[in-house]
Amino acid sequence: MAHSLRLGSVSFKKGRRLSASDVAALREAGLAEVIAAKLNAADIGEDTAASRIATAVAGEAVQVAAAFTGRVNLFAGARGLLRLDPARIDAINAIDESVTIATLPDFAPVEPGQMLATVKIIPFAAPAAAVEQAESLAADGGQPLAVLPYRPLSVALIQTRLPGVKDSVLDKTIVVTRERVEAFGGTLVHEARCDHDEGALTDRIAAMPPADLLLIAGASAITDRRDVLPAAIERAGGTVEHFGMPVDPGNLLLLGQLGGKPVLGLPGCARSPKLNGFDWVLQRIAAGKPPGRAEVMRMGVGGLLAEIPTRPSPRAGGEAEPQLRAPRVTALVLAAGRSSRMGSTNKLLAEVNGAPLVARAVDAALASQAATVIVVTGHQGESVARVLADRPVTFVHNPAFGDGLSSSLRAGLAAVPSASDAVVVCLGDMPRVASAVIDRLIAAYAPLEGRAICVPTTHGKQGNPVLWDRAYFAEMAAITGDTGAKRLIGQHADRLCEVPVDDAGILYDVDTPDLLARFTATVSEPDPASAGSWPG
């Protein structure tokens, strides 16, 4: 479908691959024709093309999300600095108008889970030649997009004194410096003070214990290369690589080396916690890429910091805006039922290939991109919790499990962390749901774009699990009886996103002795935690 369509009972989103039953439904709705795109042999579908290019460009500490509607988002897997090869990113963007990559700036400080880039294929496919050329460019010289994680630096600080300088000023400098260093995972291992004199500072430098980085805060600003700080560094056996930087505040920073380790002469603004040029240099040192003269002199573009009072500090520890980070989704595995159709057997505890049946649903959730996994127990709850005790999940017991599925859903929702944006509700008796299905639901989830409820479908049939935005938690908790939340879907069709998956496991549950026996006979099939799809 080239355009979304809603007419009577027919509601098709743009990009839907039309099946024979879809065409029949369109005809029944009175439509004789629609506008559609037809791929030829030289095209690669948008999701596949975006995934291939995203995988090719992603380097160290970069997480690649599942594709949806031709888009693949890349997220930081660690706290650090984003490193790009801008020339190769530009070259990939220039290959064909169907291939696009948008990124944060080079050397941007990033937090775990923050979005770094997005690969988007302009609907609905890309030429195979363009995808192959993009992969070739990405492979030429290492991946062009990576995160350099901060390393735990050991840092030493020397402060010089002049008559009249209060100790409280020097004490405050220690606090501010320690906070800066610890924000990058480092440690301020030593602090010393001496007179603001070349000889005294030389002796103090020579007496300092080993550290990854030496900082020197002078009582008076450095005026030139012959001043006290640079002269003492050279007299102690070090070198001065560069003095000054095109960043304001931070102009009077000095860059040096001593014994193969970096030495920084700090500008006066480094005594303040406000963002300044010292922060940018410290970031790069912590990320294992100490800047030289050329790198410092290229910081001028974007280096006017004094007039940007709202600019975020890299050590503030604040989160990225919601639209710029990966969604936090909790997986809720409901495992509290009586298994009434199984007779005396609790199907969830039935051993299948050396593990209880419920473990397959839990392991699929753990292998997915869900941030946390909650297991709701009820009938024989202690036994269910015991067989899952070695797995990193949170258990919630539902003493009212006899009231039906809705009571377990309510108990689980109450335990979802407040930081979670959404919940994906999984059923403990559906052992063939793959982690890839959960990941595809998470990739589709975008409430700002109208995709707040995500349901997997195969061959036109809706299945489980279902992902729900937090906005629906209250309605879900209000449901009563032996029913889940799927009946709410019809009430929110405008916020529904059907997610096609090639996986019949979303329709398969084990609720009779015969189905359990048949499933047990197929345990040679791959584990759902790692499988991409299952045979029907």
C-alpha cells in the first residue's frame, strides 16, 4: 500500500503487503483499485535494506534495533563519546536518494540507551546495488559509527597558591574537580598544594604519585608559554604541546605531556561546575582519545559556550529526551493459572527437554530488548518460582489467581517500574514465541507516531504477546474476570499497530495434555530465546 486507508471495517496502514484476503476485503468494501508499490528483482525491501546498512555501520558499543517501516535506530551501549567518520557517512548518504543516515554530531557525549543515529530507507525499497555499495563503504576502514566508552582514569591535582588566596577556594576546586572526574568513572587519587612559583611547582610535579592524568590549577591565569605553569612542566621533564583553545569559556587551557601521560594547565573557569573547554578535553581523554593541538583548534565551531545558559553539562547525569532514547519496556510473563484443562498437571512445570515449559517463555523475554522481566505466579507459585530461581527476573505473587487472568494482569502491572514506558504482556503457556517477536514489537512502538498498542500478526491473524503503552495501564487494571486486555484493542483502533511477523508461534499455546505431548515431541527445534521464527 502506498497510502494508508480506512474505510468501514478495512483499516490498512501505508506499507502493508497486500495478500489475497486483503484484496478480497478491499473489493468487499467497494474499492476497485488502490495505489500500491511493486518491488522488482533489483530491489531490497525497506526493513531488510535498513537492517543491512545499520549493521554495517555500527561499531563498538552500538546497539542496533529491529527494523520497522524501513527505519532502524542505533543506540549507545555504553556511556562515552560518539565517534564518526563523517566523510564515509556523507558518502553513504550520497549513494542513492533511497538510502539515508542521520546521526548526532561527532564527539557528542552519550548515555546508555541514547539514540545515536537512524537509518531510514525512503519507501518502500532500495536498489540492491545501493545497499551493497553502502555496506562496502562501511567496511572500508572499520565501521564509521562507534561509541568510545569512558575509562576509569586516575587523576592527580596540583593547586598553586598566592598570598591572600583562601583555602576555601582551593577546597571548592577539589570538590568540583572530583565531581567532574567521577562523572566519567574516574578517581581523584591525589591532591597537593604549593606556592605559585616555578621552582616550588617543579618540585611538586616531580613528587606526585603516578596517575593517568595530571591537572594543574594555577592561582593566576597562564599568560604565555614562559609563565609559571608551562615553565615548571618543562623543567620537570615534560613538554608543552599547545596553549590556548578556541572555546569560551576555556581559552586559557594548556595541553602538555609528562612521562607519556597528559598534563593539563587549567583555565580559571575550571573552578566552576559550568560547562567549559576543559570539559571537552577531559571527555576525550576519558574516552581514550586525548586531543592534540590540531584537535583542540578544531573545537572552535560550536565552541561559544558562554552565551548558551541552557546548554546541558556533560556531567549533569540527566537523561536524554524520551524521543532520543530507546524505550524502556517491561516484559510481563503471566504464569499464575490453574491449568484446568490439563487435569492434575501444572503445564507450566511440565519438563520439556530438561527445563520446565514456563522457562521457554521467560527465557525468550530475557533474551529480548525488554529492560526488565516480571513473572506473575499464582497456582503452585512457590514451585514456579523455584524452577526459575536462577534467572534474573522479579517475581510477583497473585494470591487471587482463582479470579482469572485479569487478576494476574493487575498484579503484574502494579509491579512495573515507574521508569518503564510500556509493557509487553507474555503468556507463560506460549513456548514458541521468539525473542525476535518481542524485539519487533519494541521496534514498532512509537506512541508519538500513533503506535501505542503493538500486536503481532501472521497470515492476517492477531496473536500474542501484545505491547501496551503506559497510558493504558489504568484501563487494563480495571478489567475483571478470566480475560486479558486484548478486548481493549477495539476501543483504541486509532492507536493500534499491527506488526507482521513470520512466526506462527504467536498463535500457539499449550493448554491440553495432547498439545503438551505434541510440543514435547518437537523439542529438538531451536529455543525461542534465539530463534527468529517457528514452524506452524
